[in-house]
Amino acid sequence: MVQSVRYGVIGCGMMGQEHLRNIALLPGASVSIIYEPNDGMATSSLAMVPGARRASSIAEVVTAADVDCLFISSPNFRHAEQIREIASLRSLPVLLEKPACTNLADVASLAQLARSFGAPIWVAMEYRYMPPVARLIDAVHAGDDIGAATLFSIREHRFPFLAKVDDWNRFNQYSGGTLVEKCCHFFDLMRLMTRSEPIRVFASASVANNHLDERYPLGVPDILDNAYVIVDFANGQRAFLELCMFAEGARYQEEISVVGNKGKVECFVPGPGRFWPKHLGDAPIPKLVLSPRTPKGPKELEVPVDPTLLAAGDHNGSTFYQHQRFNAVVRGEGAVEVTLRDGLAAVVMGLAAQQSAATGEAISLTRGEFDLKALLG
């Protein structure tokens, strides 16, 4: 059993560096070696983990003797090829940033790989571990306050995509599209909350405002900046996503509601504290609201997050809590909570939503090219 957890890190851009800050907060965890091709990102990352060294290849990270597990935070379109390279070299526990991949061919390939990979693979779905969202999920699954859940609604009103190395996140072919890159989190939450599999997806979306004045060798960015998505589930439940990526003036970034036969539960999550205007005072505190049908009377509960964790990243402390659980898996003391299959299912839902938005047609997930069971086994 591993008592300490020594990471090898592949990809140290903006999100990778958030993970480095959170790993540094974990007792018994350290980073031994990083692979980051961009010199500027590599330099700033090594300054955050002064005991680590820089590798010249992924293979050097994977085969290093002082590595107990791997964390991957490279650009989306690199994930599948890197997982395949790792599988050919050595079976180590992997924490893979979302999305697991960006196209259906890689979904099928990774689903096959998962059946023979000799170590745990955990897909990083940080939104599950935001304290107010985790409280909402617990309330939904317990059922004491809302009863049998029927309707699930997720609203994210946020800022546009930030600049990434080489601006890879400006184009669908590299990111998988906004409904994969950004929204796989929400499709994962839908599956988790409903405890069911999606059977049909319908989306309406466009590029209305963001990045239209930017020009690249590939042309004008084609990533969506607003969308409505409806998902039907096998057990009869329905979920709805509303995304707007030019609404950073909102008080809360995420608003999630679930309605059952006995009542309603909601959570409200502010965006990153570093974006909150200082002249407005303290950033909003996340909250949970329980609204029973009988007797009527909403109950509002604050769900504060440790300020140290807020300062370590943009995801309300969830990155730290996720690493805690992943570390337990590496030490042989826990089980994977977000499997590669979970991550791939969220990708299929996102790709289906992208297709629906492009064609104007509802996409079946029980037949045809998006058949979830056929793709994942």
C-alpha cells in the first residue's frame, strides 16, 4: 500500500496549475516530474513545485521510478492519444481532466482500453465536488425533502472561454465543441443525479457574441457561446441545460434545481472569486435552498467554502476534494467515483448535443452512431 502519493503530471497550463496548487495542500502528496512542452508554462509550474523536474517526453514521466500516479491536463484533443501511450508503457492510476476525449472514434477506443488497463482511471469532473453541488446531490439521492425527483435543471451563466496555450480552445476540432469541453460536467451531473442513462438529446445553440473579432489560421472561432439542451432519460426523468458564456455579470455562475413530488432543492454557486469586483465587497457565499410543497416555506442554507481552497483555484474547492478521494484510491483505501465510462458517456452526450444543434434534430442515444451502449459496451 502506498503511504505517500507522488504524481507525474502531463500538461501544466492554466488548469494544470490549479491542480498543482491543490496537490500542494494535500498531506503526503507531492509532484515528482512534469511534462509541459510550453517553456513559459513549464517555468511557472516548476516554480510552484520546486522539488519537481521537467521531462522531455510523456514516456519519461510514465516510467519514472518516483511516480505513483499520473495526472493529465493537456489540451482536450491530446487526451486519447496520451492514454493510449500510457497504456503501452505502464499501468499507473490516472486522474484525467475532462473531457476524456473529443470524438466518437476515441470514445470507442478508450472504452475498449478501459477493459484491459491494469490500474484505476478517474476522470476529473470537478463540479461533483463543489460543496453546494455535493449537498444538492445528497439531498436528491436521499429523497427526504423532495421525494422522487422528476425534473433537473442546470443553468450556467458565466464568462467567455479564457485564453489557453495556442488558443486551442477556440475551435471544435481541438476542444470537441463547447457542449463537450464545457458541458460534459453538466451531463455527468445529470447521469449522477438521475441514476439513469440518457436516451435522447435535443439542443439549440449558436455563436452570438464571443470571439467573433478573433482571427486564426483556421479562421474565425466556431465554438458555441450559448445553448439550450434537453435530455430524456431511460427512467422517464428529464434534464435541461441553459448555457450562456457572455453573462459574467451574474451574481451566481451556476444555479441547479431538482423538483420532486414532495418539493424542490436548489443550489447557487458563484463564479471564481478572482473575477468578483472588489468594489462590491465580499464574493457571494454558495447556498442551498429547500422548498417543500407542504408545509410551504423555503429554507435557505449557506454552504461556505474554506478560503484557502477558494484561493487555490476557480472551482469552489472541488479540485482539492477530488484529489483527496483520488489519493485514497492510489493508496488502496478508496474506489474510483468517476470512471472512464462515466467520462466517456458525458462526451457522447456532448457530441450528440453538438450534432443536434447543427442539424436541428433530436439525437437518439439508443441507436445509430451515438448509441451509448454500442459505444461503451
